[in-house]
Amino acid sequence: MKILTGDRVVQKLREVLSKRKEVKLAYLIGSIAERGFSYHDVDVAVLLDCSPGDKLKLLGEIHNDICKALSINDDRVDVVPIDEVDWHFKYRIVKGIKLVDRDGISSQLIKELNTIYPELRMLLDLNLREWVRMDDPRSIDWSIVKKRMDYAFKAAEILDEILTRPLEEITSSTILKLAFERLVHTMVESILDIARHIVSVKGWGPAETYRDYIEILHEQGIIPPELAEELYKFIAWRNILVHRYIEVDYPRSYEDSKKLASIVREFEKQIIELKRCC
């Protein structure tokens, strides 16, 4: 299989994308941006200045241009519209290799991330503060862990009661809908608080987003990949609930939330194993 190297790919992509005036911003992301080469895919994120009706056609044309320029099959290229992804993905994008930046659009995007999503600049400060407060900065405070797990299980108990009702009843009631959202938020936030505490006191960082904490726990062998993947979904959902940058998909959320109590139990099981090892 053809190896795609960073320098060549970046040069070709800049040539192709700079010819498209509709491309206001573009980044190379994925394995080439991170490691400098790839045996598999080329992932490009673009921000387009075009009418909604022309967008799909233009994305297809850009996809085709990239395939031809790099002489690779179309199934090895992904073109991601920046304006349609969540905040975490946008953060991944701006850590990639910039290919096109017209009128300082990248600065606007970074400012948006820092302004609308203050987590990106707050999380490292939280890590340091938590570390300094500890009598033994390398020791997990299990009272904090237990308290957060208690919050999660209490919320799960109430959520299970709400989920006995049909979706239509929940979404048609302001009180039930707000309770549903708040309970899910509480459960996810409790897990994230535990993850942040463990990562910070163990010095396993840096973590720059909430997802990073779960990734680090997975990399450290604390939680299995299946659990990490489930938690990533709920972190994305938590961000939607908090920031409201897109509408909540209640039918999907209703079905997904039925798994949340078992996810909390599985997370607790892994944390208990960690305590036994400590």
C-alpha cells in the first residue's frame, strides 16, 4: 500500500485547495498531521463560503480534486465540513496542519473555541489547583471519588423513573424535559470529575478537553476501550446540553440514556479495581 508522507501531502493539498476560492479555511488532520505519514487515509477539514445548496456538490468536487492530486482511491480521502462538527472535533482540527487561511479565519475559530468553550483554557488550571490542594499530591482522594459516584447513582435512580414514561410525555413537559437533561448532565459530569481528579493527582496529563481525561484513563489501562467509546458519546451529548450549539436529538438521547446507568456501574467497577491496585 502506498505510504503518504506529510511534506508531499501538505504541498499537494495546499496547491489544490488554494485554487478553490470558496475554501476559507482548511486543515490537514488525522494520522499524517500527528505522525507525519499514513498507510491509510487523508483527512481534511474545510470551511466553505458558499450557499447551502452548493455545499454538498462543492465538497464532492474537493474530494475528487484531492484524490487526483495524491493519486489515491476515493475511499482513502475524507473531507469534513468544519461548521458541522462539535466543539471537541473543532479543537482537534485547529491542532492539525493549516493548509488555507483566508482573512484570518483561523484566529476567529480559535477565539470562538476559547470564548464559547472556556473548558479549553480552564482544565489545565483545574488540574494544577487540585494537585496543589492534596496533602500527598500523588494520592487519590477516595472520598471525592465516592461522593461523585454517589451523585451519579442517585441521578441514575431518578433517571430510570423518568425513562418509564414515553418520550412524547417527557418532551411535552418542560419540567420532565429539564429533569431528564439535568440528570444526564449530572451523571456524565460526575464521571468526568472523577476522571479529572485521578488524572491530575497521578500526573497523567496534560488534558485539554473533557474527552482527554477519558482517553488518558483508557491509555493508562484504567478503563477498557468499549467503555471509553460509550463515554465519548455522552461527553459529546453533555457538551450539547451545556452549550446548545446544536439542537438536542431527543429520540436518540432517550434511547441512549437507557444505557447510562449500566455505563456508570461499569465505570465504578473499573475504579474499584484501581483502588485495589493502589
